[in-house]
Amino acid sequence: MDNTALSGVRAFLFDLDGTVTRDGRVPASSLAAMERLQAAGLLTLAVTGRPAGWCDLIARWWPVDAVIGENGAFCFARRDDNRIDRDWFFETTPTERATLVAIAEDTLRLAPGLAASADNAWRVCDIAVDFTEDVTGPTLDDAERVRRHFEAAGACAKTSSIHVNAWFGEHDKKTTACTVLADRFGITAERQAAEVAYIGDAPNDEPMFAAFPLSFGVAGVRRFLHHMRAHPADIATGDGADGFVEIAQRLLEARAA
């Protein structure tokens, strides 16, 4: 993609884990890139599988205009007065939650080392199984077995770079992102293809890669491509935070050209 294609971008949406992180942490370079984007007039929206508890802090403290969490369950957005609006699009009933927990526990037998994600206590809609964040041993193929097990039980499931997330409902990152862009930020469905860019790193970003022609992957996305039907239009040279900063700079240069 050249500067002409990127010059009309108004909103930059991005995954978190493996996209703005380096070695499991968010470096200053990623946060500084978000600040530069906002200073240049671009909207910054985090779109993640992380839980509501984390997203509340991100919406309050990070240089983002909004954060969409749990793969599209909700949006926490900053208002002009710096207070946070919380739009809950989907919530899980106690019965559904108990069912997800039971399915998740059953998946742990599929491979040695699988574990319930440490952040499950702060989730309101989905459940996560950890295959690489706090555990060692499970492979991406093991994660895909977990994903298929959830789907066979009637849940929706997506594999990220660290977890397999599962929930009941038809929502995903794309469905909620498109709604939020139109209803909250005034970027209509007809304009989103030309005015929205996205960057991610894993199969749970697939709906976003399919929805937005101006889509990017950090270099690490290459290890997942054979598990994905929809691929990013372009892939950064750098991985993780380095790739995120690289693409943010491309957007800034295109906007200034």
C-alpha cells in the first residue's frame, strides 16, 4: 500500500497481545506511537480479546479513544469530558457461563500444559484457555484442537497468539468494531474501507483482515497464515511493538504527505 491509499485513514484499530507488545509488555514506543497518532488527528481504537477488567484500565489510562474487548462483547470509549462510556453489546448468562467453564475444563485434557487463563476472573462474556502465555508445552496445533472442541460444543471460538477464547453469540471483533465506528465516531459502513486501517497478529484478527482492505499484520502473523482464510493486505517488517510502530509511522507519513 502506498501513501495515496493510506492518506484518507481516519481511524487506526489495533490488536494488543503480540501486536503492541514486546516480550509480554507494552513498551513506551507503542504508547508514544498512539499519542502521535492522536496528535495528528487519527482515532486510536484497541480491539482485543482481553477481559473487561483490563479494558476499563486501558480506556482510562492509555492514549486510546476506545477499547473493544473480549472479541467484540463491549466497547469502553472516552468522552470529551474524559469520562468513560461503557456500551455492553453482549453479556453471558450464569447458565451460559457455567457451560463455557465446563467446556473449557474439558479442553484441558486435549494436551499437556493447557490451563485456564489467569485473566478469566475479569471476563464478563467469554472464557479463555491459555496455551502459551503462562504455560509451556502446548503448540498451535493443540490450540486449534481446543478451538474445534469449543465449536463442536456449540460455542464460537477464536485462537489468539496466547489464548483460545470462546463465547456464545455471533459477534466478533469485526461486528462490534463496525458498529462502534459508525455509531460513535461517524465513520459509516460505506466509508470504512477507505478510512479505517487495522493491524493484528493472529487468527482472531481474521474478521478484521477480511473487513478492512487497509489491513496489516506484524511480522509474527506469518506463523498463523496457514490456519487462516483471510490474511492481512500487507505485513510489517518488524514484529510485535516494532511492527506496530512501523505501520503507525507509515500512516503518519501518508497523512502529512
